[in-house]
Amino acid sequence: MNFIWIGVLVLVVLILIPMTVKIVTEYERGVIFRLGRLIGAKGPGLFLIIPFVDRMIKVDLRVITMDVPSQEVITKDNVTVRVNAVIYFRVVDPEASVVKVLDHIRATSQISQTTLRNVLGQSELDELLTAREKLNQLLQRIIDEHTDPWGIKVSTVEIKEVELAETMKRSMAAQAEAERERRAKIIHADGEFQASARLAEAGTIIAKEPVSLQLRYLQTLTEIASERNSTIIFPLPIDFFNVFARLGGNKEQEEQTTK
């Protein structure tokens, strides 16, 4: 008979030990309720609770990566786009995450979706495409303000992809092509303007020094002479020969003076 009672006692002890001894890992906390009243968060490590009186809920403190489902958004300039995002958050107050919200992960997902639609709906398409970092910071700040009472800290929000309609893609491509053509024409016009200014300066110099024009003729003849495949008739102005005539007359006067 004693052996039966000993066996029953051992069985009861084996049942109560798992209900009494709790082990919480480093990245978890155990939120304890005693007869429905919050006692506090314990862990990490090993501790004891009162069976049938205390109840423990484990809360994970690691960073959670959550994809925000694709949302259809109408921007401020009436362009319909589909946008999805990713959010990184973690629990910083285990007690609040259990007591103040039923499911903190689902609640964070829902508030992220609504905030994404609201914020991007107040932005223009160009801002959505070019100022994405600014929008990420704005989304992170707003979502973090909403989730702070739940003991949730939102560290990062990133807009992943912006999907445009095919007609809008073609319109943007045409606009980009027109912008490139406009820039090319401006660059070409600037080049023509600079070249004409240089030519005007060169014309002014040649007008002051006619000899420079003759030197340019000789340089051109030298360049043409390197090609032997054709016969080239190159007109020369009369002034070109007058220069040599003056040079020859000056030489004769010097010889007569010497004699």
C-alpha cells in the first residue's frame, strides 16, 4: 500500500515540476500573471512559478522582419501605383506588448498598411521615385509613434517596389527621351556659340595682321600637299604676291646702298 502512495506522489511531482520550473532563453522574457493580475516580466534563465496560480506568456525580443503587402495608392497628382514595403521592429516592453494589445505583430502590420497608404497618398509621383529615403524616415516615425504604447520599437521602414501602369511607364520614357534631346540641343547650341565667338576673335586678329592670313594659306597648302591622289587648284589673293614683291624691292634697295 505504501508503494502505491509513493508511486502516486512521484507521479504528482513529475507532473508539477514542468509546471513549476520555467526556463526562458536569452532573447525571450516571461510575462507572469498571478490569478489574472500582472506580476511582471522575468528572464532570462530559470525560475519558479506557482502551479495553477501563476500563468506565464513568453515574448520574443528579437527583431521581426515583416513584409507589408502591396497597397494600391493614388498619389497627390492622381497617379495610381502599387507599393509594397518591409518593416523591422522588435518588442522593447514585454508587459505592454501582452497587456495593451491582443496581437502585437498583427496590429503592427495593420497600422503599417494604413500609414503607407496615407503618407504616399499625400506625395507626388516624382517625390515617390526620387525622395524615397525621406518617405522611409517619415513612415518610420509615424508607425513608431502609433506602436510605442504597445511596447514596440520600429527601427526601419523601407519602400521596396513601386509598380506603375504600362501607359505611365511609356509616358515617363517619352518624357525622359524628350529631356535628353533638349539637353543635347542646348549643349550643341553652346558649342556653336563658343565656336562662333572664337571665329570672330580670329577674324579680328587676321584683319589687324594680314600676314597671318598668308601664313594660314601656306599651312593649308602644306596639309593638302600630303595627299597625292588628286590635283588641287588653290586660289591665292593678289595681296599674297604683293608681300613678296615688297620683300624683293627692299632687297634691291639694300644692294644698291651697299654699292
